[in-house]
Amino acid sequence: IILVLLTFIQCQKTDRKFDLRNGDIIFQRSMQPQHLVMSFLDISFYNHCGVIIIFDDEYYVISAEKTVTYTPLKEWISRGASKKYQIMRPQKEWQNEINSFLRQARFYKGKIYDFQYTWDDKKIYNSELIQKAFYKSNNVYLGEFIKVTGVSVPPQDSTLFKSCEQFVPYNKEIVTVNALMNSPYLKNFIFKK
């Protein structure tokens, strides 16, 4: 009986060892062309992101894939390159608005991915989803916008870049995944190499 009880407790610790919360933001490297383009805009490893939401003790990620959708957390992580990810949490002063943040993110459910990177609500791209949801709930932009005037492609990535080149939003102001990761309003919580 003690052995069974210890095994049960250990499994619970494994599932809950990180104490994930609603509103935590998760980052990964995706090999999908629409996400790869983010890697070349500001030379970053991570190029995709989503918001963690908990339903009935199950963890999901709201993110912009082909559409804005909910994906079980483990499945979302397994899609990433080498299953690497980083989780960041809004700083303490923003915790009171987490429910509003999630409500705003859920508003975009079903919206089609925005390959044109237009700043409207008809379609939406990955970092735009988080930027808008956070702004609408806190009146603060998480990341700084950049104007895309060009990209820097290392020679070893030229073939990879060709797979996503058509999605580069030249001459548009956008928020990148890396801009969100560098936000002063977020703190590192979990990093898995």
C-alpha cells in the first residue's frame, strides 16, 4: 500500500511540478513556415508562442496555428523542435488581470492565421494574439513593434529561409515572438533545453 501511495504521489509531483498557472506564456521553436519566418525577423531560436489555460485540471495552449485553437499542452510541446520550450509569467502587478487576458485571447478562437501580418482582428498571427490580448486587458503592449525592412539569413539557413520567404512582412510594423520574450512585464519561469 505504501509503495502504491508513493508512486501515486510521485506521478502527481511530475504532472504538477512546475505549478503552471492560467496566463503563463509558452514559447517554442516551430518548423511550420508561418512560424519560421519569425526566426529570421530578429534572429531568434523561439518563433512560436501561446497562452496556457487550465480547464478541469487539464492544461491547454491557446495559439495561432492555421487558426487560433486550443491544443493540449503536452501535444503542443511535442510539436516543437527537440521539444524545447520556455515559459514566462506576467509579473506580479499584472496577475489581477489574468482572467481578462484569457478572455481576450479566447475572443480570437477560430480566427485564421494572418500570413499578411495585418494589424486587424480579421486574421491573427502568433505573437499578435498575445500582444492584443494583453493590451486589451492591461492597456500595455508586452513587446515593442519593429518595422521589417529586411532580414538577415545566415548561409547555413538559406534553404530553410526559402521555405518561409513568401511570408516575410516587408515594410510592415509587427510584434515578434522575440519582442514578447524580452518584455519587461514577463519573468522567466521554466526553461527546458
